[in-house]
Amino acid sequence: MSGVDTLFVGGVLLTQDPASPTAEALAVRDGRIAAVGRRDDVESLAGPATRRVDLAGGALLPGFNDAHVHVWKVGQLLTSILDLRGVKSLTELDALLRERAGQLPEGAWVLGRGYNEALMAEGRQPDRHDLDAACPDRPVALTRTCGHMMVVNSDALRRSGVDRDAESPPGGAIVRDACGEPTGLLQETAMGFAKREIPDPSVEDYQDMLRAAHRAQLRKGITSATEAGAYVDLVAAYRELDRTGELAVRSNVMAMRLADETVDPLPLPERHVSDSLRVDSVKLFADGGLSGATAYLSSRYRHEDVRGLMRADADGLYEMAKGASERGLRVCTHAIGDAAIQCVLDAYERLDRPGSRIEHFGLPRAGQLDLARRLGVIAAPQTIFIHSLGPNFRRYLTDDFLERC
């Protein structure tokens, strides 16, 4: 082999190969590693047109893979909605909402994502009254950091048809005050009331979000990622960027099988596999989020007498998983609470397809770890949650669960 495109020398190459953990040089040809090893050996592959990169004593290592991330949401925060992840008080939130409202056309929705009440000075969820004070004449919808609940103002509740007589949907909850009035907090599938009214991004909007998110990922060394849940238009955006050669991050996309807005399962995706894009798996939901107390537990939460919300039972999960598997698609199911994990494992045991995934796998019991191993289940946990959501875990979970996080 000769005439490689690029040669990396002059640094330490971390190969991730236990048998040969470091190397002196690396050669690339046609976008792939052609050789790695001793400098003299690798340099012999260079030709007149080979580009040489001197690492100047630095380290070179493989790009990072993010096994579970909502890429488009990262891009949405960078392009079109309020980033609330650093908000420390309701006063700060009020100021941000007023500022954003002043930048938007009359009647346009004020949208935000990422607030965490455990980090706010008041230590409580914002409610519709807080949002009304900031934006009395336009709809507001703010998604919590977990993505499993949102708080909306009175205008948004009215547009969504949610009043004291509205019933919570299966797998969701309209949170109410002591008088039975909605507080503005919508959990799990109840978010669908508001989502049906919020204008959907276009395929072009999604493309802009993905471009922005991919630039952010590359700055952190992330070169491949799994999009953990994509609706039809988002899948279309990925496929269009793949067609035009614009996918900067190699992407594995899970097509959504369940939505907050609908009761029936969404259509199965057309399988697509290229060098830069895979669309060959589906995303299901068993329960909600741990830090928002909607993950489904075998016993109650610390702060109130609830066990969370189950979005589908074992039979329902099995039927959806079976249909996807018969089409050659991998099944990936969100499950955090131990009771939800058990339902998914029961469904996967019937499915009998090693390689099925459980997203988050947050609070498994010891026996569930053994069963998952025996079934060949892939677990996709997020250890960053321990740091970012630790205060929520301590506030909401009883001691016997804390040691499992």
C-alpha cells in the first residue's frame, strides 16, 4: 500500500488496543485508518501527495462515541429556544422569559428546555402563575431537564384544552393544586396536550439544528453518536444530510415508536444503512424520568406516596418489539425504575433477540443485572446523571435506591 492521504506523527497515539496501547504514527487513506504503529514503518506508506500532520508532542486518540444523546435537542438549544440549564432561581427565569418574549412576534410561543427545580433557590417547580407573571399574553412551554415533563402557562393550557375537567391520559399526569386546578405541570404523555399545539420544526429546521449540534459535538471530540429518539421529519432531515454528504458526525438514529401526542404506535421506519448513517432501530418507552419522580419503582418515592408512571406494560412492549424485530429492526427501550426494567426484561425474554437495548437502565436490582446479561441485553447508562442530577436523586429516592444509582 502506498500513497496514503494523511500521516500523523510526532506525538503519542492512544490506540485503545490492550495488546499495543500506544503507537508512533498513523496513516489515513480514503477516510479510514490504513496503518498504525512504528513511525518508520508507517512513514514508508507516504507518497508525494501525502499530507503530514505534526502532533508536536500532543496525543491523538479515537473520536468519542456518545451512545445516547438527543442531538437535535442540543441543536435546538443552540438555534431557537431558551437554554435553561443554568437557571438558579425563579427570578432569573422570569427575566429570561420576559427578554425572549420581547424578541418574538406577537402570539408566538416562548419555548425553553433544561430547567431543574432542585438547583433553583426556591427549590420547587415553576407553575403557570410564575409563567403568567412573565408572559401573560402569549403561550409558554418549558421542558424540564429530564425531558419527561413540561410546565406551561395559562394561555398554553387554554390552547391545549386542559382545565379542571380534563382527564390525565394513560401513562401521563396533569398535576393539580389542592383545589383541583391544573398547576401547569404536565408529566409524560400529558405533555402531548401542549405538544399538539406547538408548531413542529420543519425538515429544514431540523437540519439547521443538526448542523449546529454536530459542530458542538466535534469541538468536544465526539465523532459518532446515537440519536435516541427521532420522529419522521427528524429522520428525513438525517437522511437528507446523509444524501448531500453533510453529516459531520457518524449517526445511529432510533426512530420513535411511541409519541406523547398519540395513543397508537408510530409507523416503523424504512431501514437505511450507509457509511455515515444508520436508521435500523426503534425507540420505545416503559416509564418516565428518575429525577422528576416519574420513573416506575417497586416502592414509593421519598417525598410523596407515588411510584412513578408506567407508559406501557410488558405485553404492549412485547407486541411493539415483536413487530419491529420481524422487520429486522433493533429494539431500544427507555427504562429507569426497577419495576419498569422488569417489564422490559420480561418482554425481551419473550422476544429472544440478543442485542436489544435498555436505555438508562437506572435502578436495576441484582437479579435484573444477571437476567440482562443472560439475555444479551445492551445497557446504555448515563453516568453523567450522578453529577448533574445528584441533588434530585437524594431528594426523591429512598436510601435503598441511592446505592443503586
